[in-house]
Amino acid sequence: LSIESKLKRMLSQNSGSQKARGDLARTRLSIAMSYVNRGDLMKAKQILKSAIDLKPSDSEVMDLINDGCRKLASKFSQKGNKKQSEEILRWQAE
């Protein structure tokens, strides 16, 4: 099983514990950043949004997610895609 699959199972078994949410969000963020580094920005955006949607309460995880949002928004901006960049920055503000 993948790490993400194990964390999803742990999340469902622990009634959505905040630790499991934080771990899964951190894993998804790492995956998203690997897609950024490969240049697959739309896939990175999709996975980053799924990390945000977990609503982790850990401030360190949220700081990492916010940093990921800035990096991905910057990449979209460099490619001339302001719309995508602005959408991602709005996620960060929420």
C-alpha cells in the first residue's frame, strides 16, 4: 500500500483525528511539490487543493501548505497564467 493509502485508512479508523489529517495533508503537499518540480502544475494544483481541504489544525502543516501555495502560484505566474495563480493565492487567504 502507498503511504497515502495507509494514512487514509488511519484517518478513517481514527474518526478523522487531527494528527492523521496533518500527516495526510503533509504527504499530499509533498506529492504536489514533486509535480511542481516536474512541471505538471495542474496535477500539483489538484493535489495541493486536496491537502487544503483536509483542514489540518497543525500550524506547522498550514505554514508548509501556505508556502506550497506561494510556490505553485509563482510557477503559474511565471508561465503567464495569472488566473490560476490568483485562484491559488485565494486558497491561501481562506
